[in-house]
Amino acid sequence: MLENALYIVPTPIGNLSDITLRAVEVLKEATLIAAEDTRHSKILLDSLNIHGKKMLSCHDHNEQERVQKIIDEVRNGGSVALISDAGTPLINDPGYKLVTICVKENVMVIPLPGPCALITALEGSGLPTDKFMFLGFFPVKERELEESLKRLEHADYTAVFYESPRRITSTVAQIAAILPERKIAICRELTKTFESFYRLKASEAPAFLAASPDRIKGEFVVIIGSSENDQQDTVIDSKLTSALIELTKTAPLKQVVGVLSELCGVKKNTLYEYALKIKNRAEE
């Protein structure tokens, strides 16, 4: 028996077997299903042998208008299942406005765990998952894209983006131009037949994608490793560490980093971040 509540129900992003038993139960018992696209969702419901459900469209353009109908359904003793076309509602999908108003109106909201493209991509990326930020789709405008990538130059977290097949080539070219040494993962068609993980350095990605038209088909999650992840590949030996410690006693840090970077062939950014860590440890 369901609670009188709004249920947030994740649905498969590709493989229909990924739907949870609990999600199926909620979809069967809900008195109303609020779907991003009712025609698309009916295909899923038919595959689950769920028929005759009362459905209501709830998408970016009508979400505000649908809120009261959904709240009324719950308050009249019903239960509403909110679903998007694929994955978890609210994660770059409709639902935020609805949930916000339900919370304000003291309508119970029950979220279910389940399929989510960004989490699936992170799991298989081979990049650090202890600290990450999901940033939605890459900006469409070139200048905004450039600015968003430049903000990642010193990021200490893994950045996760969605991208369309139409824009993946140009977006990856920009990543290669601005963050050439950064490790990235291009995750394509997750959970589907042609699921692919391309794990490589950003500078290598444009040529890799151009080598086969199949590599730019489907929906993408692009993951960009942190600047710290880059630094893990650079070995800073004990002599260089000693030089940093001694020279910074009598000279500005930036000046010392500039000289040692030139002499030892270590990137300035890498050396500067390393020097700051040494300094912070010494002050603790």
C-alpha cells in the first residue's frame, strides 16, 4: 500500500532490466503517473505489463501548471509517481519546481534510488569519484563554453557534463584546446547495446573521435578529471622538494616555482600546487 505522497521514480536510461522492483511496484499502485512524455512512458509501462493508468504530462513547459493537480491528487488520498523519459527525475530533467512546491505545501515526497546516467558514467570512468560536481549540459555558446572550461583549470574535483551527439565533436575540441593534459572519459550510450567508455588524455580525444563516425553517435556523458589527478602522474623527487623548501625561505613562491619549473621541466601549475601543499603542511 502506497503512502499518500509524490514518489520520485527513476526509470531505465537504456537497459529495461535496470528498473528496480520497488519502482515497478510504485508504478503499478500509483493512482496517477506524471510523465515527462506520456507517449514515451507508455512504451515503458506496456513493457512492464502496466495498463490503464491515469497519466498526466509534466515537463519543462507545463510543470508549474501541473503542480496543483498533482497536489490535489495526493491530498484526495492518491499517490503520484513522477517519471522522466529516462533516468532520475530532477537530474537535468523536470521535477524541481514540483518537488519544491510540494515541500512548501507539506506534501510528502518519497524519492526512490535507481538509474542515473551521471552516476553510471562516474562508476566506469576510471577517474576519482570522492569529490565531483555535476554541471548539466555543456554551454551551447562558444564563449560560455570556453569560460566554463577555464574555470576547471585549477579544479580539485572531477567535473561531469552531459552532451549531445550533434555537439560532441566541437565540445571535445574545446576541451583539448583549454585542458590538453587533463584525463577525461567520454561515455557513450550507457547501458545500451553499444555502450562505450573512451578513457584518454584530452589532447588525444578529437583525433580519436574523428577516426570513426560510430564514436560520435548516441548520448554522451563527458567526465573531466581534476587538476590534482593530472599531478599524480608527475613525480617530484626529494631534491626538487628540498630546493622548493630552501628557496622559498628567501624568495617569493611564484618566482621560485617559475625558475624551478624551467630548470626541471615540471609544469608551473603542478609545481605551484605542490609547493602550496608543502607550505600548508609546514604551517599546521
